[in-house]
Amino acid sequence: MKSIDRLPQHPEHQPDHREQTRPIVSVLMAVHNTERFVGQAIESILQQSFRDFELIVLDDGSTDRSLPILQHYAAQDSRIRLISRENRGIPQTRNELLREAQGEFIAVMDSDDVALPDRLARQVAFLQQSPDVVWVGGAFQLIDREGRLMTEIPLAERNEEIRSLLQAGQVSFLHPTALMRRSAVLQVGGYDESLPLAEDLDLWLRLSEIGALANLPKAVVQYRLHGNSICDRYQALPPHEVQTVLDRAWQKGLIRDKPQATVVCGWRPTPDRASRHAFAVKYGWWAFGNRQRRSALQYGIQAVALNPGSLESWNLLACALIKPFPVA
């Protein structure tokens, strides 16, 4: 594993080491071909109630209009530092962003999500009041491609509960909700660049070796469901990559029993058809319950396509087409 403190600095991107101007938070955003969503993601950070931050954006070789959009925002706000280069992938990009960061705390922000207005204020206050915690995430809202609310997902809040669920194969974090102590991330060596899709799970487990983990009960971000998002691509990663991460955790005593690569998240499907069908139905009913008929209809159609013999698929589709919304 390449350690962040052993990686060379890129001379053209040397950080400014003036102590008196260091922000409290460095918000790190990796961008690759998210022209449709990246403007809203950036604005959600610029409009935070907590103001003492820098936003470091790295365009990882986008081939769409993402870079011109980023250049526009960088020209308008001095808190934005923009880097652009050829595509290298997620772990390399995240480590390069870490090298640039100057803040006491590191906030992860994906370029297709939306930070709720008091995200940074609440997470910074929590870490400042909880010196044993090295990572705090939070609940999150699921939104569709158009930004329509589908449901809110709570996560385990206390370190003991988070670890207990992990022993049962359940992951209790969403990486784009993370606020981490920069010193802790550097201490464990940053992201493992040999894990192109499970780098977040691996970092989370290594951080749990040196401190406590927590989630806030109130949502901190809106996570956008669409097939090209970073977190959705996580579900398609090779099982051996997850197995590598879990074996390391087991060898260190972080997981009690020798694991199999079956770690699951309660809000995302696995690649198999049955799981994708079950989640299409679940997402559809969540959308319907939040009066989002178009999203419910889209997931109903998807559910029928995945399993045309399923009565629950057709029931969802029929309700999305004709049934009145539930009374608020």
C-alpha cells in the first residue's frame, strides 16, 4: 500500500503553508464527468452556514463540460482551489487531494451529491466536542437524478453499534458524509491505491484502529441515486477486492470471525439480478411514499424488467400509474 506521507508532492500543486491562513476544514471533491450535477454540489458547499473552509476540487480527466463549469466557479470564489489533470482513478485522486489539504478536518464531498446547509457546522462541532472520534458521518437523504427526495436513511450512531453491525457484515457509513481528522487520515497512510473501488471501506476500517467512529442522527447530505455515481460503482467491484480489505481487518482483530466478501449496505443493491430487483421495488415505494410519482414509475418499470413474473413489481408499477398518494 502506498502511504500518503510517502507519496511525492506534485511541484505544480504545492500547498500554501502559511499557518495563519489555514482553514478549519478542507472539503475535498473529486470530479469526473459530472457536468449535470457538479454545479449544485459546489453551490451546496459555498452556501454552508460554516464559513471557515477551503474547497479543493480535482478534475480527474473529465471529457464532458465539467472542467469549464469548475473554472467558472473557481474564478468567482477564492475559497476554491482547482486542479486539473489526466484521468488516474479514484484512490489516486483522493490521495492527491489529501496532499493539498490544509485544514484540521477533512470533509469528503462527491461531485453529484448535495451537502445540506448546516452539514459542516454540525460535524465540526461534534468532532471538536468528541476528541476520541476520528470519523463522523451521518444520516443521509436519497434523491433521484432530478433531485427529488425519496427517503432518509439513518445509520448506526455510536462506535459500539457500528462495530457490532460490522461483525454481522453490515456497513454503517456513507463515504460522502465523512468528516475526518486530517492527522488521523495521515497517520493511517491515506487511501490504498491498490484498491480502486474499495478504498473507502479500507480507510474506514484502518481509522477504526486508532479512534472511534460515529454518525450524526440528522441527515448531512443528499445522496443522488444514478448508475454512474462513485458509491453505486462500489457495488460492482470484484469480490476479491472486498475480501482483501476484510482479511486485513480480521488479521488485525477488527472483525471477530474470518469473513467472506459479503459485506452489505442496507440502501444499495449488490450486482446480482435478484438484489437489483428487490431494491428497485424498495426505491419505488420510497419514492411513492414521498409523493414522487415519476421516480416511482421509473423504478416500477425497472422492477418489471428485472423480474416480469413478480407480482410486487406489477403492483408498484400500477400504483405509480394510478393510485392516489398517501395522505400526508
